[in-house]
Amino acid sequence: MECTIDWGGPDGMLFVARTGSGHVTTMDGALEGGGNNLAPRPMELLLAGAGGCASYDVVLILKRGRHAISGCRVTLQAERAETDPKVFTRINFHFTVTGRNLPRAAVERAVTLSHDKYCSASAMLGKTAELSWSLDIIETHPQDN
């Protein structure tokens, strides 16, 4: 895996990341930190990556189990250390999974497997942060589609 980061220049703290898969994203700093607040902060992207990784796992596990999943949202709440390096110290992943006749045990199993086995981002962040998860399941009906 490869990623290249280029600084946008002396007028701020904008950075452009080019991933090995050919995608581009930007990062910026807060106004008080010399940035222009034009893009997410690097730590926000790290948190978003963990949420994306975990969501990917949950959806894939439920789809492979032939469950009628129609939506998955994860909201992450994180706390950071007060001193440098300001690592994440606590992260809660709150999943809202939507579908038809989703057995709670199957959804809990998918979240647990992601948390304990599959999500590489969570595994790394778990070295400094206490990770937890919570879950809501929303039942959809045929007329909801």
C-alpha cells in the first residue's frame, strides 16, 4: 500500500493525499493552527477510516449471511489525550443497521467479528484507545423500498 502527501504551499496547511489506488483527498488545519479550514483534519480522516473499515466488515458479513440489510451507519465518538501526542484514548462506534427481519444476534455477531477480528484500523487504534460499540437495528418494511 502506498500514499503520497503533498503540501499545498506556504499560504496555509492544506495537504493533498494521493492513494495507491489512484484516489485523491485533501486535509487542512483549523484557522487557529495556520490552516484555512478547507478540508477535514488528518485525525478526522483517521477516525473516518476506522468507521469505514468497520462498516465495510459489518455489511459484508451480513450480506454473506444472506441477511436483508439495506443500510448501515456508524457514528464514532472519540476522546483524545490532552498532551502530545494527542492520540485517541476512547472511541465508541455506534452502528445503526437497517433491514428486513435482521436477527439481532446476527448483527451483533457481525459487529463483534469486525471489532475483534477483521477491522485493521480498529486493531491499530485499539493499541492506544479503549474501543467500544453500541447498536440499533431499524426494521424496514416492503413499502419502504
